[in-house]
Amino acid sequence: MEKYLKILKEKGIKVTAQRLEILRFLDTHHTHPSADEIYIELKKRSPALSKTTVYNTIQSLKEHGLLNTVNVDSHESRFDSVINPHHHLLCSACGNVIDIEIECPYTRKMLAGGHRIDEVHGYFKGVCKDCLGGE
Amino acid sequence: MEKYLKILKEKGIKVTAQRLEILRFLDTHHTHPSADEIYIELKKRSPALSKTTVYNTIQSLKEHGLLNTVNVDSHESRFDSVINPHHHLLCSACGNVIDIEIECPYTRKMLAGGHRIDEVHGYFKGVCKDCLGGE
DNA sequence: CTTCAAATTGAAATGATTACAATTTGACAA
DNA sequence: TTGTCAAATTGTAATCATTTCAATTTGAAG
Ligand SMILES: [Mn+2]
Ligand SMILES: [Mn+2]
Ligand SMILES: [Zn+2]
Ligand SMILES: [Zn+2]
């Protein structure tokens, strides 16, 4: 509650009820939701919410470094308020996007072949541990 | 010419003029073109070409392992007939997609945290060597 | 309380991709 | 060579995520 208000104020982002709700949702649901999933869920408690506001807020939070976009699924973007560098797996069985914490040396930003690297995205496609029916 | 005909026959893909042209274009232009770029370019010499055919052919070639999709640019897919595993950089200055040949241990498919990995995609965003104006 | 730039809203536009039905074509056999 | 037919091609229309836009509302400052 106060936590999100504080985050917005620290970043100098104007505080609105919609931004607080979206920020809270992302912070309490680490499921890498799409814009539509955020919209559907929050509209239950805030029926006046507009999908445009979801997109606007996502962009604002992204510009201030409070969330990252996950494009492992090419047909829609997903969003992640966990901003420490990590990779993602899209499970073709359950559709979930799962965090992959691997020690890839390129997880941290650096130079590769003379190019300047600003962002690193590691995307895997496969079948998650749970769907494999493992022990 | 004969090269592409041979490739299609070996894979058991029915040979058509459109498939030969698209395959040749991808093999001679390693620029990671979008479906629209392939369409625009080939339509110059084959005015009857349909964009649907470009999409259909891309899917067919992909299913037979003759091309990969590059989704470093979230708003449109790009295509690559170089099928050995490698990563990609999207330059925010010139818009080009450049191959990144790095020794990431996850370039080859393997298991990570109990999940089964079928595809590995490494996407970088930044500014390419040429646009940096470096020596 | 007033003010006003910024945020929100809903509707319309955009743009990549897919679905579909009619037409054409490639491979094969007569 | 010709006939056949499943598969490929084509153009149009539909889909769907995302963006644009103008009107309305709201948060923060004074
Ligand atoms: Mn994540
Ligand atoms: Mn490539
Ligand atoms: Zn799964
Ligand atoms: Zn460049």
C-alpha cells in the first residue's frame, strides 16, 4: 500500500489510483502477465479502468526502470516487475513463463564484438519441470 | 538455382517457383528480413506474388528446419536461413539485426533447472559497431 | 478553492498475422 | 501428351495486440 506510493514518489511519477493498483498487481503476481491479463484482473475491482491506461502505465513504469518487458511469446508482450537480470522459459505445455536463473556471462551488460549492449534478453522454449511430470 | 531445387526435394517439399524464390532470397540476403521486406523485394520480379504465400512458405520452411524466426524486434518477426545456433543484436540506431557469435554455454540445447529446453534465443538491444562510429 | 498540465477514458485507427474460399499448379499416372 | 486431384497460391476479409486521439477528469501546487 504505502510501499507503492513511496516507490512512485521516489521516482517522481505522479501518483494515481490506477498506477498504484497496476504496480501492486505486478509486485504481488510474478506470473509475467500480459497487458490484457492485468486489465481483466484489475477491472474486477476497478470497473472504470481503461486498457489504454494499462498500456500507458506500463510504458511509464518501464521508462522509470520499474518493470521489464518479456517477449518470449512473439504474439504478446508480458511484463515483469522483477528487474534484476534473469532469463525466461515459455512452456509449450502449460503456457506459463518461468524465470530461469542461469550463470550466463552475458546476463550483465557488456560489450560484444564492438557493439554497445543496452539490454540482454534470454528466451528459452520448451517444457517446464512440472509439465514433464518429474519427481 | 539448382541448389534450392535440390534442398526442397531433399526435404520432400513440393517445388514451386515462389518457394524457390523465397528460399534463394533468404540464402543470399542474410539481413534477417521481415515477411513484408521479402514480399516487397520479390514482388518486383514476381508481381503476382501474394503476401499470404510469403507467410505460408515461411511456415513450411520453418517446419522443415530450413529457417528460424528472430523475434528481437517485438513488433514484427524476422527470418534467418542460417540455422546454426547464434544470437542477435537489434541496433537502435540503424535498425539492422546483426549476428552475435558468442560462446554462451546455453547456445546449445540442454537442460536448465529440470526444464526441457527446445529452443534458445539470445536477443541483445544496443548500438552496433558501425553506428558507434568506432575504428 | 482555483488552476492547469498531466492522466484517464473509450472509441477509432494501425499493422502484423491468420482464416478462408476460389483459382491455379505440380506431380503422377494413364 | 493429357487428365486428374491434392496441394499451393491468391486476394480479401477477419483477428488481435497495440497505438492514436480528442474529450473528460484528476492530482498537485499555490
Ligand atoms: Mn521474470
Ligand atoms: Mn542470424
Ligand atoms: Zn509447463
Ligand atoms: Zn547500427
